[in-house]
Amino acid sequence: MNDQIRQAVLQLKAGHLVAIPTETVYGLAADANNSEAVKKIFATKGRPSGHPLIVHVAMPNPSSGSESNWGAVLGQWSRDVSPEALVLAEKFWPGPLTMILPKAKNVLNEVTGGQETVGIRCPSHPLAQHLLNEFGGGLAAPSANRFGRISPTTAEHVKDEFPDSDLLILDGGPCAVGIESTIVDLTRLDSEGAVVLRLGAISRDQIHAALSQINSQRHLSFAQSSSDQPRVSGSLSAHYAPRTKMLLYPSHGLNQSSQGFQLDLKNFSKIAWVHFSGETINPAVQQKIVEEFLIPNNPTKLAKELYALLRKLDKLSVDLILFESLPNDSSWDAVRDRLGRASVGSGI
Ligand code: TXA
Ligand code: MG
């Protein structure tokens, strides 16, 4: 065990918080079986209590067949591990998928927000797995940012969020995925099927394809939920937000011939412009541009860079961020979702 991991285990066992890298974003972790420790997460983030947390678990012991082992891992947190849950664990874990399952009796109310369900994820980041193994229990962890703000994708971002605390931050480098996990609710399989609560790197189609492999009819009503979204803070319409006002403009909406997008320029003197290459802009707007960023025309690459870019933009002291809208194609759904919420919550 290296020194950093040993230190982190000691902190967690003593009921303190530790910031941990995952492949999606950094998490603010506490022992999921220690209610006092879990309460510190809410206090540190400024997160309203009642918002449930994801329990992060280690990979199963590889000694016997992996599917039955996922059952043992999930059975510690859920009283009813469905075949659908086992298939999704087998297919996507360790990785950026969170499953909502009926909770086991022993799961703390502080973790579930008092609900009968629990969110569980097995992250793939090697440092997170190493820590989970050495710790030997589940870690409740939301993203390691102040409530409503941009999720951190590097150790420096975590430090920027909590500059005055002596929080131990495990540095696992920049997160490979860059946006939060896909969340799928498997607690209403009989009535609604598998319900995606939050989009991430694993798409609806991938989940659908995996569930189609099993001989079950109940996944067929697969749909994006709207009914209980307040339970998922990442689904509040304003979230992941920079403090600088950010407007999404339609592609080509700023060129000279465009009538579509009206921007009241007199309100802004310094503008940062973020766009795909090839976009042109009219001279009246151009005059006020003080910084320009080109973004990759690839949703996976942009997801990885997005939060670091939003943080950088927020530090420029411009009064407006003009961000070209992302394509409507479904492969952009997850990153378009985050950018949309960031713009709704911006400037507040
Ligand atoms: O990628 C991720 O999921 C990251 C990393 C750290 O694992 N975590 C993360 O946690 O994004 P957080 O708390 O920022 O977002 C998790 C979302 C919350 O909005 C929460 O409401 C929802 O998951 N959630 C957790 N347990 C739930 C439950 N039992 N039912 C419904 N939603 C749940
Ligand atoms: Mg979050």
C-alpha cells in the first residue's frame, strides 16, 4: 500500500472526508456506514440534506465467477438484486454507470436521503479501486464541488473548491471521462422499465442493448424520467454552473447574414468566444471578443475537457461567454445536457 492510500484509509476510518479521483469526476468521499462522516459531506458541499449520495464499491474478488460476485457486492447494499442489475454490472462495471436499486436494511438514511432506494457505482479509476480495496467498505461520494457548481476533473479543481480546508486530496490526474456517470433507476422495472435519470458516457442505447440480451420483457418501456428529477441534483435545470453569464448561440447565429440570434451588445464589453472551427462572426461582436477557444468536434473529447474549460472561462473576468450550441445528434446528448444546465445556472 502506498503512503497516500494508507493516509486516506486512516482518514476515512477516523470519520474524515477524502477527495478521490474517479474516471468521471473527483468525489468527496466518506465511510458510507458512518452517519457522522456522511453528514460532513453535506456540510462541506453546502448540499441540501435529502439529496441522496452514490455508494462507491470495490470490484468483486476475482476468485469465482464474476456474475455471482457482482451479486455479492450488490447484495451488501441492495435487498433485491435483479437480473437486470447483474447484467448491467457485468457489462459496464467497473465504469461510469450508477444503478439505483432497492436499498438493504442497513443502508444509512443519510446516504439514501431517507428513500427506500440506493445509488451504487463501481468506479474504474485504479486509485479509487486501490483505495476501496484497502478500505474494505463502501464510500459515499458526491462530486467534490460546492453545491450547484462545476464538478472537478483534476485535484487542483478540488483544491479551488475548498481552499481553506485541510481535506486530503488523492491526486489521480485528470479524469478520463470528464462528466458524471450515467444513472439508471432499476427500482420500477415492472411498471416503467429501466429509467435513465442522468445521461453520461454510457448511452441509453448501450443500456438498452445490454438489457435486450436477457429474456425479459420488462425493460422495454425504457425511457428518460421526468417524474422524480428533483431527487437528482444534477437534474436541476441550473447546475454545473460558471459564475460568468454564458449564452449558447445557434451555429452560424453570429455571422453577418444571420437574423436569428439577437444579442444586446451594449450590455457587454468583454466577451469570451467558444466555438467549433469554421464558425464566423460579425464584426460588431468580434470587436468585443477578448479570448477565443476552439472546441473539438467530438463529444467524448469535449466531455473530457468541458469542466476544465468552464473553470478557465470563469477566471477570465469577461462579462459574457458566448458558446456555440452543440450538435443535436444523440452522441452529443450527455455533454449537451451539461452545457445547457451550466448556461441556465450561469451568472448567478
Ligand atoms: O460520476 C459520478 O456519478 C460522480 C463520481 C464522484 O462518482 N458522482 C456524482 O455524485 O456525480 P453527485 O452526488 O454529484 O450526483 C449523484 C446523483 C445525485 O444527483 C443524486 O441525487 C443521485 O445521484 N442519486 C443518488 N442516489 C439516488 C437514489 N437513491 N435515487 C435517485 N437518485 C439518486
Ligand atoms: Mg454533483
